[in-house]
Amino acid sequence: MATQKLPGNTAARHGSGDADLTVMIAAHDAFRRDLASLARTAQGAGRRGPDGQRSVAAGWELLKRQLHVHHTAEDDLVWPALRERLGRSAHALSVLDEMEAEHGQIDPLLAAVDAGFASVTGPDVGHPAAGRLADAVDALATSLTGHLAHEEKDGLPLIGVALTAAEWRGVGFKIARRNGLSGGGEMFSWMLSATTADQASAIIRQLPPPARLLYRAVWKPRFDKTSRW
């Protein structure tokens, strides 16, 4: 579940058009990274002290929050834009239907992990409770990593087919306005929190110069104050 170089990554970045999907791919990589952290922490969740439990809870809540932001942006802004432009393509519409259906399948899996964490920190903690959490985490990881790979292979390349670079930037501006400065700061800090220097440079270049200063002076220091996982 570590960050991967999947075949779909290249297709997404260098598809038919010139839309820059660096941020989308960076978010996917961050989800994979957090799923790996979640799997590690689930193995010993019931044996952690209060500080460890707070750290795990902070990581888990951040993962859920970023997943909600990401999927809501796709469902409300990205997929509708593609449907409008590719409405005569049965293949494209089928892929978009699959993307939306997969999003819906993930929500109950998040709830199951929530219930699993509650069971290992409650009065019934023990081997059965730990097993339920591990099973719930495994089901979420399988579903979400499969969805990310499917989206990179078949969904994201539709952006290059349907939208120009300027149109894709316009979608990004809508997402940024919806998130606000605070939400955008958390999202970029999250994506950048475990990247290589080259990856970080590519992601930071997506920000306008004033936001780059905000990231270094405000967003990153604020993000780093919280221990996660």
C-alpha cells in the first residue's frame, strides 16, 4: 500500500491533452501512504497509550477528511464537467458511472473502520475486537487502492481527452474556492508531508507564489504541530 508507480499514472499525466494532473496524482499517492499507516497502526491499536491513540485518531480523521474533500470535488465538479463534454461517448459515461459507484462503496467501509477503532478502545477490547478492526482496514484498503488504480487507468485520462489545460485550471480554481485558504493549506500540507524533494517541488509549483509563501510560513508549521499515526 506504499506509494506506487502504477501504469495509470503515466497515462493520467501524459494523456491526450495538456491538463496538468500533478495534484490529483499527489493526492492519490497520499491516500496510499495513509492507508499503509492505517494498516500498521491497526495491528497494535488496542495496545497504545493515550498519546498514541490521539496520534492515530488525528491521522485517521485527516484521511477521512481529505477523502471527503477529494471525492466531493470529483462528484460535484470534475465528473459533471466530463459528462458534459463526453456525453456522446458510451465508454466515457460508463467509466464515470463506475467512478461514482465506487465512491459510494467506500463510505460504509469508512464507517466500519470507525466502529473497529471504537471496539478496540472500548470495554470489549481483545482479540476479536482487534480482528474486526484489521478486517475493516483490509476491506477499506482493498477497495480504495483498487478505486485509485481504476481512476488512474480509465478515469483521469478522460480529463486530457475532454478538457484543455485552461479549463482544467478553472476546475481547480473552483475546488480551491470551495476549500478556502485553511482547507487548501491542510490539503497541500498533507500531500507534501512525506514526499521526495523532487515530488515536493512539482507539487509546490502548482501553487501561486503568495500561496507558496503561506505554505512555508503558516500551513506547514501548523500542520507539523500535530502528531499523526
